[in-house]
Amino acid sequence: MTGRPLDVLEETLGEDVTVQLKGGEMYSGVLAGYDQHMNLVIEEGENTTIIRGDNVVTIQP
């Protein structure tokens, strides 16, 4: 795995991830998409969540 954030996101696209936000909230689901600003699309069953990249603290597989 490379160290560049967008490369890491590319490698985990379509896989289960857990995302922690600045406020302490946690989201788990499949990483369905992202953009150059590290905005994330997480699919949790039938729900889809869009997370603004500047709120993300960690992304764990």
C-alpha cells in the first residue's frame, strides 16, 4: 500500500471501511466512491452516506 491518501482510497474502493469523523461519529460500510477533496461515499446496506472530506479523522479497513 502506498502512502498517498488518494492512492490508499483507490486501493480500498469497494471494500468495507470504518470512518471516524472529527465529532467522534463512526460510519461503517463499503467505500463506494471519493473525489480529489477526499469527500467519501459510504454505502451501509440500503443507506448511502456522503461525508465531506475535511471532517474525516481516520479511515480504517
